[in-house]
Amino acid sequence: MHENEQIVFIRELSDKFETEVVAFLNSKGGHIYIGINDDGTVYGVNNVDETQLEIKDRLKDNISPSVVGFFEILTEKRDNKQVVHVIIASGNEKPYYLKKFGMSPKGSYIRVGSASVQLSEKQIFNLYSKRTRTSLVNMVSPLQNLSFVQLKIYYEGNGYPLQDNFYSLLNLKMETGEFNYLAYLLSDQNALVINVGKFKGTSVYDLEEMKSFTNQSLIKTTFELIDFIERYNKSFTVIQSPMRIEKPLFDSIALREALINAMVHSDYTYENSPSFRIFDDRIEIISVGGLPEGIEKEEFLSGYMSPKNPPLMKVFRDLKLVEHMGTGIIRILEKYDPDVFTFSSNFIKVTLPFFNPEKGKEQNNISSDPDINISERQLQIVNLILNRPGITQEEMAQLLNVSRYTVIRDMKELTQKGVISKNGYNGSGAWKVLKT
């Protein structure tokens, strides 16, 4: 790993940290590693707990606008030493700046290649003029008599009982003291309607069932949506010599990630909500709002981070609905091709096709193709990928009791023969089997 446009190494916490954070917020996000020298050698962090607390204080006290929901702090072990990994997303209230210098060239930075450089006054003005002033935290709630019983239950269930100051910690109130729209969405009184339509056939003309979720916290709705849609996930037994494989109708992990992405990143500012449609051959998940400003389709599919609703993202992360920033899209692409995503200026649609057992029998078959000759070990590799698409080469080597280089060689041959290929954008996802 080397420093580049999205990766920065810092040996010890210093003022450089805030500068790099500001630059990433004003750009397309990135990763900062504390405890690694400029040349990539590991120096280590003596007290990771203290360092994490100091990082949180620095981010809260030294940077404006608020960066809540735009960062995540992880600890990792490299060369048997502890390092702190800070993930920074692209901000949606650019320009960000160092408070002590204000919104000026001295306090505002952007990433250019592997360097962080000062913004000019003209660049600062241009960014400020594009700043979105309608966000969940600065829109007033349509109701002010709100309760948060359901939200408190979910936090307590995750070992984080909400204290009296949770309004402030979760950004639920405006400077006027009124509840904001984020509070409304998380409250027991949230009346936003989210629908799941079940259609007969493959078009929207024959509606079989409509399930509506409303008058409850968006968090409760999210958990109930996952459970409701999972009810349709049947399993089929497929014979893949020499094994019998249980294949679900759709991948549960990809469904969960797509659903949560829609719930977190939809544009709720005009009381719009995501929608879900189940057909005989697919599920469609439609979130309101197009790509984040400044993020291209290819960057989105590569996992670039730019949360539309950072404070809402923080709550989902607190409740373990979201694991790490920027990983949801990657998980979907480990199971499906990039063309499951459809983009428009106002919507992003994810279409998860159902597994078709009859179609599966008709697809390319290794044993019936006289031009394909593979070894018993290579057939075992194919079966391992079918069972665990996200399996690594190291794991395959251990299961097959061979070296990793043997697995690499076999997989290269299988790729050349058109039996397997890499899933995801630019081959960044898991392996998939093309012929069985």
C-alpha cells in the first residue's frame, strides 16, 4: 500500500491530520492511517483508545461545517503493530475548512494527486455557492411533540442506552431548539409511507399485494422491511457434481445492502421515500435522488463515499445496520454485475434478478463442452466458488491443501477457458462461475 489520491500516512497525530481531513471532505473522500511513516513502514500507535478519542475531539472542535456522519475510525494490526485507520467520506456542505483560519485559502484544502493543496478564493466561492442548504438537520420537523421509544429500544439492544443528551449527540434539534426532520424520521410519530409492492408476472400491471410501513421510526421500518422481503427468498437444490448446492432465489446480503443504502441515502427533503417492487423474476429497490454531486458512475461503483444524509448514516452505523463506510456497493458487486444499477438524475434503481433453476440447467455446461478440459482440482475450485462467491485464494489453498500459487495458476487457466471470471466493476468484486 502506498500514498495516493485517496490514501495518506501520518506517523503521529498533528495539525497535518485536520488538513488532510479537510482536503478529503472537499474532494472524493479517502483514508488516513495513523502510525505509518511516509515511506509506508509501520511505526505503530501506543494507545489506540486515547488516539481515537483525540481524533474525535479534533474532528468535532477544529473543522467546520460539522463532520458528523462523514467519518469512521477503525483499528488495524500491521506488522504486529496497532494503527488507526480513519475513513473520510466526501462532504455535502463544501467547502470544509479549519475553524482557526475560517473559510479562507489558509484553512481550505483539496486533494490534487497525492498532495493536499490550498483552495483559491474563487474555488471557495464556487463551492460555497453550490452548497445544499436543505438537509435533514436544518429542516424543521412537521411535528414537535415527538417521542423516541422505538429508537431507544434499538440502541439499548446494541449496548448503547441513550442518555439525556442524545438529542445533541444525534443532531436531532435545530439552533432554535425545535426538532429537525432527522428527529421526525427517527421518531415514533414518523408518518412517511414506505411501500412494498408484490406483482404477478414481470410487469407492474397486476398488483398482488401492497404492504405499507408507516407511523413508526425509520429504524423499525428498516428492520421490518428486511424481514418482510426475505420471506420471498425460497431455496432450490441444484446438483453440481459432486455436490448438492442450496441456491437461494436472491442473495440475502446483497438485498440487505441495497435496501439499507436506499433507506440511508434517499432524498427525504420533499417527503419522498424509497420504494420496493417484487416481481416473479426480480426485486427492484428504488431510492430517491441521483448520484451525489461530483461522483461519477464508475466512482460510485468503486465504493467512493459521499453520504447524502450523514447524521442518519451515523445512526444506522451505531445500530450495526451499516458496517463500514463505502462497503455496501462492494458487497452487492461481489454477488451481481454492475448492470444491476440503473442511474437517472432523480433516482437510483437496483434490480436483483432471481435465480432460475430451469435456466440454470440450460446454461453453459463444462462437461458438455468438448473444448473444455479441466482437472479434478480445478473442478473443486469451481465448486468452492459456487458455494462461496467471496472466497479468497488463501482460503481455497487451505481447503484444497495446496499452495496459493497453485490456486492462482489453476484460476488463471479457468479464466482463460471462460469458466470463471471476476465480478464487479474493473474486476474488483468476487469470482463468479460462467460455466458449470
